[in-house]
Amino acid sequence: MTTPDPLQLAAAVRKACVLAALDGYERAQIAGLCQEGAWEAAVDAMRMLDLDALVAYGTAREPAAGQSGP
């Protein structure tokens, strides 16, 4: 087992948070929520991220060429 690269793990977490927030906000806006409600949905989406999956990704070897992580 290799030692996880903290920078790689941090980048994966940041990317997952941004994607979750954008998706949560967009879904809330489509559902007709106001801007404040959509922001709350975006924050909730980040809170619901699967941290175990992110840690597993961060501790795994680098993806093969052409593949991306979360």
C-alpha cells in the first residue's frame, strides 16, 4: 500500500465539492427554489458527499491515462 498524496486527495475533495455544489444548486433552481434555497441545497449536496469514496480515491494509485477521478 502506498502513502496517499495529500495534494492529490485535497484536489479530489475540492473537485467533488465544486461538482456537488453546482449540481445541487442547478437542481434546486430547476425545482423553483429561490436563490437562498438553492444555495442551501448546494451546501447540503457538499455535506452528503461520500467521504469514504474520496479517501479511497486519494489513496489509490493514479488513474490510468485518459481516466479521471471524482
